[in-house]
Amino acid sequence: MIKNILVPQDGSAHSRAALDCALWLAGRFEACLTGLYIVDVVSLEGPFIHDVSASMGFEPFLNFSTRMREVLESKGKTVLASFEESCRNSGVKCFGSGVSFGIVSNEICERANLADLVVMGRHGENEEFQHGLLGAVTEGVIRKSPKPVLVTPREFKEPRKPLLAYDGSPNAAKAMHSAAEWARALALPLTVICVSKEGEEAGKGGKGLNDAKNYLKPYGIETRFVEAAGDPPSLIVKHCRENSHDLVFMGVTRHSRIVEMVLGSTAEHLIRALPVPFLLER
């Protein structure tokens, strides 16, 4: 059961939506929130800052870096003060918040060891400078987080029709456990879709659904099962749109970086195509 939720904040609209989602979850799971603002040492001490300090005539460079550090730390405290106020206004316990310095995705994953769930937006405050479907920090956290990650869209709406994309993999099994716990705790129906790829052995999708039926039966939740064959990302997107699903649970399989750069992954395709929250297990 979810009792500790980590919510990275940077003051952006996406992080505000993540906080709205986390507050909603905390109210229903009786969980505590932990806020985190991270000053990125890569941007603070990288070549860009060296160039700027030289052009602005700061001597020495260290003085400029110290000033930047103070400004960013002050911003972090302001963002976290707003976070704590939101928790108080919502009647949600705030387990603590703090400003830290480091590589942002690494810091989040380190703090995630003491959480049950990480909730964060698809992008951060530099969204306009990012061209991918996910911000670099969010992508890094998804790849490395030791705990489930809930990725929220720019605006949060309470989910009513969750969908589990199940393929029989160990990570999909973790996602199924989370989906079952959420559906039971939130009194929501759950749809399970199992898509067999073209050329896979006959009946594999059916076996996956039977496994899911057997696993979910003791939870006593309202369930619906869908079996399909073809291209998994396309069929899942089509089903999700046609049936107005507003929350997706799925496992993320570890691929080589080269394969993902060239071909993409099912998770990346779905997140690109669907403006709904995604609970990702790995």
C-alpha cells in the first residue's frame, strides 16, 4: 500500500500538476508527501556558466557560481514553501521537504529508495527547450528509479477508467499488482488488455489474460479483459482512445539505449500518444 509519495518540484506547470495528483492520491491512500527541489550541478557548473561568467566579467568564476547557487537555492525554498502550503490546505501530511544539489535524476532516484511512489510531470521548467516526448529528467528517473513512477500530463484530472497493459513480463506483473491495489482502494473498475505481436505463438495473449484473471480474482474488483493481436502500441492507443481510459498501468522493459533511440519503446510510444497519467513499473 502507498504511504510515502515523493514529489519532485521545480515550480513549473507540470510539477504543479504532479503535486495535484499526489495530493489526490495521498487523500485516498492516507499517505504522506515528501517534496524535493534539486539544484542541477550540471547547469550550475557546466560550460554554459563558464561562458556566461566570462562574458559578464565576473572575477573570479567561483564568485559567479556562488551567486547562482544562492539564487537557485532561494528559488527552491520558495517552491517548497508553496508545496508545504498546498499540503496544509489539502489536509495532507507533509513528511518533509528540502533543497539538494546534484544531478537531478540521480538525486530523485536516491530519494526514491525511501518512498513507495514517485509522482512527477512529463517535463520541467525548461519544457520549451526540450524536443522529446519526455523531459530528460523524467526519462532518466523512469530508467533508473527503484520504485514505481507515476508520470502526469500538464493538467491532472481524477481518473475513472484505468487500463492495465499486460504482456506477461515480470515488470508487467508488478504493474498488475499496483493496478489491482489502486482499483480496490479507489473503488475503480479495471480493464486489462493483452496484445500478441504479429508472428507470436498462437494463444499467448489468451494465456496472459487467463493469468491476469486468476491473479485479479481475489481482489474482488470490477474487471474487463480484452485480447488483441497486432502492433501492441497502436492497438493499445486505439483501445485507450475509443474507451476513454484516463490512467494506464504498464511495465517498462529494459532495452539497450541504441535500440530505444532508433526504434523507440512501447512505453514511449504510448506516453507520446496519450495525454493521461502513466504508472510505470520496472
